[in-house]
Amino acid sequence: MTLFAAMRELTSFQYNLVDNVFSMTIATMGAAAIFFISARATVAPKFRPALLVSGLVVAIACYHYFMIRQSWQAAFVFEKSGDAGMYVPSGKAFNDFYRYADWILTVPLLMVELVAVMALPANVGRPLLVKLVIAAALMIGLGYPGEVSDNWTTRLTWGILSSIPFFYILYVLWVELTKSLDTQPPEVRNLISAARLIILITWAFYPIAYAFYGDSLPGAWPGIVGERSALGIVGIQVGYAIADLTAKAVFGVLIYIIAVRKTEALSPAEREAQERAAMALA
């Protein structure tokens, strides 16, 4: 068992592709954090907690991607050979744990974002939130033992266990949450449905990567990623980064649009009442 990904020699293009994607992800997450925190003033007080959580999610991701990039750069050294060269392992391990440290914090918070922007009554929203947050934490926690294992049977076992809360989350989002859509303004119902689809599409990438990213895949799957080839390492790192950008920054933008639309749907009297209540609590 290892907490670190085994490295292979990479071409300059492969190494720099991953490094540049990490750099872009850091910049995007950081900019998104500033935007979401600043944009809170543009929506009604009732929806500001959702944008605060959105900002927190991308800020956490920004920090962890900074650490991931630092670890990536430390894991390789450039060796020139003739007119070209290769990036070879430096002997320092590339630490994949940063991803799980990020996910165990941000994935439950994504559920908080969605429920918070819906602004459901406490007796409806609180039980829904508890179910989603606990299931999200279990999904990440159960997946980790398999992620750090080199044994395919162990990976499969923990992967199946991790899938149970994943499918439960989908059930809650598509069955229980659907019952609350009628309480939302008509102009945001499709946006909330789109937010659920973003969760489904982006989260679907992670189990695929989990299944194909083992140190020793069964012989029945030759030539896909087996033994963490250079192509496999690059593909997984780039894929994870794009999935994280979509699941956090793009999802956060959608949450912001929902908050703006719901603010615009408020009558002047409702908006004024919310502002007075917020000032009273300040």
C-alpha cells in the first residue's frame, strides 16, 4: 500500500501539460473564490450563505492544487539528451493524498451549496442536508482505502462500498429534492436541474479514473492504463483537474446565477424585509 503515485518518465510535452493545467486550475479557483465572496452583496441575504460556501469550496481547492503542483514539480527532474530530453522521477514521491484531503472537505460542501441556494424551510432543508453531507463524506472516506491500495481486489471492494453512498446521493437529488422543486421560482427550476446534472456528469469521471488507475490492473484490461503508464498518469491528472474545475468553479457559477434569479424574483417588500432581518442579526 502506498499513499503516493508511482511515477514514470515523461516527455516535456506530457510534463508541461500537467503542470500548466495545474497552474490554470490554481488561477481559476483563486479567481472564483474572490468572485463568489465579492458577489454576495449582489444577492438577497437569504442566498448569501450559498455564495459564501461556493467561495470556501474553490478557496480550499485552490490551496490543495497549489500543493499538488508543488509536489508534481518536486517529483521530476529534467534530463537533457541530445537536442531533447525527458522528465525523470526525482526520487521524491508525488503525493496524491492532497486530492482526498480536498475532496473530503469540498464534496460535502457542494451539497451544502445546492441546498443553501434553494433556501428551503428548515424542517425540509435540514434533514435533506444532513443526508447529503453524511453520504458525501462516506463516499470519499470509503473510496480512499481502495485508492491507496495496489491490490485489485481491495480496490474493487472499497470501490463498490464507496458507490453505495454515491447512488444514495443520486437518489436524494433526483427523488427527494425533486419534491421541493415546486417550491422554487419557475425561472430557476431548470437551473437547479442543471446543477444536479453537473454533479452527476463530473462525479461520474471519478469512479472511471478510480477503476483504471491501479498499479496492477487485471490482464483482461491490457493497454488501457496498466501499471500507471506515462499516458495514464498524464490523463488522470488532467482529467481530475478538469472535473474539479467543473464540479467546483462552474457549479459555483451556476449557484450564483440561481441566487441572482431568485433575488430578482423577490418583491421589493420581501427584499427589504430580508435586509432588515440580516441587519438585525449582524
